Amino acid sequence: MVSTAAINWDTEAKMLGADPTATLALDRSAWERLGAIFTEVDDGDGETPGLATATVQVAGVPVQFGVLYYSGGDSTYLLLPGTDPERLSTIALLETLQAARALRIETDLLDLANGKPPLTLEDRVAELERQLAETQSELTARRRRPTKRPGKRPVRKAAAKTSRSSMQGT
């Protein structure tokens, strides 16, 4: 089991090129109990929300993420860098944070940025099966050797022709 120590919080928030990818039913103090250090940042709209950033290992790869908190709110926004993060990337991050005991997806995930409900276990298994089938199909296509065409015989080299006269000794 991963612990909250697996979340490496930055001592001062780093700027992220990210949009909110999920809304969580965790307030600032819940994140601070986990070690988050919030820095007030200007959001460009006249407000200064708190931003905390951290790095966590997701499937063995370090992933930087952020938590955005607007004063007086009882929820926070999860930020995942990149352009239009893939839904599965967000779910993978959420699952990693859940394994680190930072949140519980069933109770703390309010919504995903794309407006779709969270993936169920069956959805995730179906997606993994689809990806596996694609990978196997690609591997099979690469391994195929040219097959014989039906009804065609291999071309044989013509034997050297000898004249009848040379065979008969004339």
C-alpha cells in the first residue's frame, strides 16, 4: 500500500500549464493535513486561489499535478498538466492518490472536467481489453509472412535444354 509520503509536495507551488481535470470534495485543510503547501496565485480573473503542486509516481512514471482551492469553498480542483488530459490519465492519477490514502474516489470525486461520470471498473477493464486487442492485432500484422497465393504454383527455374542431336551423339 502506498502512503501519503509517496506524494512529494513542493514547498512553493510551481506554475502548471493545466486546466482543472476533476472536482474533489476535499477542502484546503484536508490537503494540508496530507502535506500540501498552498501558495496564493493570481488566476487572471481578479481572484487569488491557493495552489499546491506535487509529484507522484503513476504506473512508475513521475506525474506532476496541482490542487487549486478558492477561498471559502468546500471543494478543490485537481490539475493535471498537458493539453486536454485523457480521461484514463485522470483516473490513473485519482487511483494513485487513492492508493496513497489522499482521497476516496467513491466519496470524494464530484465530477470530471469532461462532464462524464467516472469510469466504472467494468469500463476500465473494457478499455484495457480494447487496448490489448489493438496491440495484439498490430503485433500479429507485423509477424505475418507473405502467404502463398491460392492456385499459384511456385515458379521453377527452367532446366537447361539440350538439343536432341547432342543427346544422340550426332
